Amino acid sequence: QKEVEQDPGPLSVPEGAIVSLNCTYSNSAFQYFMWYRQYSRKGPELLMYTYSSGNKEDGRFTAQVDKSSKYISLFIRDSQPSDSATYLCAMSLEYGNKLVFGAGTILRVKS
Amino acid sequence: DTGVSQDPRHKITKRGQNVTFRCDPISEHNRLYWYRQTLGQGPEFLTYFQNEAQLEKSRLLSDRFSAERPKGSFSTLEIQRTEQGDSAMYLCASSPPSSHSTEAFFGQGTRLTVV
């Protein structure tokens, strides 16, 4: 069993939809949680970063962490075709520590 | 461009040859990481430097792999006697000292194809 589980999709939604992306993890010691967006043949781009439990909002993006359930989510409001990419969740035990990634979810937003 | 820079972007090599990749981190970032990503998977950790010290190496990093970060600036990753299974995207990331923030920023990667 992988430390971080993420549904690979693909997830296909119409433009303007609310998108929900999720990851579960097994190591309760993870403290830092991140979401990266990766376009084809490009490096991952940091979208959201959260420490411990709680919510964080940045524009159309909201990240949620539920440490009691070992579950993290990324919500994208008013999705756009330009949001079409692979979304990777990542987490680490402490600052500066290596990141453990999920496999990534492919998102397709249709215009 | 002030982001993480990787060179080359693409490398095709014959099995058995040695290859070396370079990573230039964001200025003043003291932490530097190497990851490997294969198709349909998330990046997997290979190794990590704080300044010039290599602090952690993954079990994925066989004896054919070696990484250096002389003077705590750029880093190189060398693969000796390449195998077809080494074909992947090699990603470099850097992060600043802990007093600033905790995010890791990635470069565009070096795509290696071993034929």
C-alpha cells in the first residue's frame, strides 16, 4: 500500500464546474501538505501549501486538510479549460523534509 | 528567469553510457532536492542537500547514481552505466531557509531516454 493514495482519473468536467480533488494518506506524522499542478512535460508548479489541519483559500482554489481522517482536498471553483492538467498532492513530515507525492489526478475541463 | 533551472531539458543516450544533469536552484535557497518521475506516477524522492551537505539518499538511488552540490550552489546528478529502466523525468527542486517559507519549487525537469 502506498503512503499517499490519489485517484488517477481522468476527471472530466464542464467549464464553470466546481472540481474536488482528494488524497488519503497513511502516515499520521505528516504535517505539511501541498498541491502542485503539472502540465504535460513540465515540472510541477506549487498551487497551495497548508500546515497541519484547516482550510486555506487562494482565489479560485481552496485546500482542506483533515488530519483526523488523513484526508486532504483541493477545490477549484469556476473551473477553466486552462485548469486542465495533472494535480499532485504532496506531503512531508517536517519543514525541509522530502516530499511524498500521490500519483496525480488528470483533470480535463471542457469548454 | 529566477526559477529553478535544469540542463539539459532532454537527453537521449545509449544503454551503458554515463549521463550528467545539472540543476541551478533559486538564489539563496539552501535546500536542493532531486526527484524522479515516470509516466503516470508522482515524483519520487532521490536525494537532498542542505547547502553542500548531502543529508539523505533514497534506497531508489543505486550505486550507479551520484549527486553533488559543490559550494552549496548548483548540483549535478550523474548516472553511470545507464539502463533502460533509468528512462524518466529527473526533477530538481529547491526551498529557502526555514525562517522564510517551507515550499519547494521545481524546475522543468530533464527527460532522459535510454535506448
